[in-house]
Amino acid sequence: MTVTRPGSEPIRQPRVSNDPQRATERPIRTDTGPATRGVTHLVQRATSSARRSHELQHPSASAALRRLDEFRRSFAGPYVVEGKRLLIDPHFRMNGGYGTNPDEAVRRASVVLTPKVLASLSSALRLTATGKAEPRVLVRVTQALIDAGAQREFGEGPEAVRKMMWKYGIGVDCSGYCRRAFLASRGVSEAQASARYGIGRSVDGFDPDQLRSFRKVKCEAARAGDVCKLGHGRDNHKVIVARHDVIPGGQRSVEVPGHGPLPASFRGSGRVHVFEVDSSWGAGPHGSAQGGVGRRVWVYSEATGRWGSYHASTGKLEVSSKGPYGYALNGFFRPRNED
């Protein structure tokens, strides 16, 4: 089946696994090969430098996807668990929401960590339990608890570590994840965030619909690295687009990565858009295994104007005219200084 991406030539749709749980047990797929060695000729060097500079501001779909994969991997360790190196996506944590708050996180950690280790990690534990920690801080806290054997009460392997994360308030919320993922997709540092995009501190949240440096783009034109916001007011959710494929109308069948054929009743006769989006997903009051960092799939039918999203537990396609998961679609957003 032939598909296209906005701003690209037709390509063949690859077979991709989008199961967040499988992603925790092995390296995350990337579509790019090893970096090409730089050339030494002066003119070629200057051209390459100019292209790199342009890419930082206007990343191609493949560059954005590669950077988003690398960013997600940075949040996943790797961890050394019982002598094995594992990549484990972090759980969901939002300050003021369900789960362990910062004070409780420190209290619980004090039971399993030595006084010396606890003293060195106290501020990191509190920051991580707000859902706004950067990857290296979250990974450091998680590894310290693993080294202390805190995961053993839950069993073995990645699932035990994830349950440990929930108990000790280790995770990231959707704003914290998408803000840093957006900067990573542009190759922009924290120090450049405010000057280049008007983005404040991580603890202040990330709402592109409230930032003058961002503009709304049509969902049909969204591309890798754009941010999407669902809902309005306090009840909202943010994701970042990792991939957007456009499937022409008139296809006899449409295969959705990781989910099989898309029902003809949903597709209609027009084009279908398949979005792969990254975020940290809510885990409910009991720390659902489907919560936390992961990549999910949305579909949109131009003919019917309906959105489809897949239930995290059952995989069932859920359809709504409002937006994914029945949320009102606030919009897709992109910096004004990008095409």
C-alpha cells in the first residue's frame, strides 16, 4: 500500500510495532542508518554546515523521528537490573494528580536507601515526583532504587520496575515529556528554549496554544515534531507527532501499524491520515500498566471527519467526531518561524 508523508515523496508503509509495553524491553526502532561521515572539502563542509543549521530549525520528518526516538530512549535508561541491561519507559506522574507526591516519595525512599544515598538524591526525588524531571535525573533516581532492590517486592523484570516507579513517584506528565521532546526534535537546548520559541521552564508547563511563538496548523498538514493539544482548560492532554502518513482514497484496504485493517465504514471514500504520537499517558488511580511514556496511533478520515484512537488495554478502535479519545481537538501547533 502506497502512502505519503506531508512534504515528502510517496513511500512504502513499513511494519511497525506501537505497543508501549514491547518498547520497554528492547531498543526503540529508528528509520535511519548510521550517520554519514563528514567530507573534508571546504565547499562541501560549508554546504553541510548550512544544511545542519537549517535542519535545527526546520527538521525533516526523518530527522524529527530519529531525534524523538533518541529522546524517548534517553528516558528509558538503560538500567542494570539483576545483571541485565534493560530499556524501560518511565511511568506517568503528575503533581497534584494520582500517585505518590514529592513528600511521600522521599519518605518511601528513606526506607530502602541508605542515609548517604538518600541525602544525595533528596532534591532529585522531589523533582521526579512532580513529573517534570529531565531524563538523566529520572534515570539516576530509578537506578538508585533498583540498586537498593526496591523493585523486588513486585517480582522481576521490566514490569516490576514499572510498578516500583509508580510506588515511588517516578514518572513524567504529558507537558513535561512533550516540552522536552519538542526541543529535542529541533536539536535545541534548554538554554535556547525561551529565546527561540518563547518556552518557559519545565515546571511552568507547556501549552503551545497559549504561546505567541506557535501557530495552529491543519491536521492534514501536521508533520513529525508538531505538538497536538486535546481539550481546553485544565482537562487537556498534549502529544508530539512522531510520524504522519497519508493514505490515498480508493484503497481496497488500509493497514494501520500494530492494529490491522481499518474498517471501511470508518474510512469512507477519501484520504486517511495515520498519526503516530508520543506522550506520557495517564495511568489512573492505580498506576495502570498502559500509563506512562509510549507511542500510540490515531487515524483521521477526511471523508467522514471522524477520528479513531485505539483503547490502550483492548486495542479496540474508538471513534469520535470531536477528536481522539472523544476529547475536543484543540489543534496541532508549530512554531511560527517554521514553514
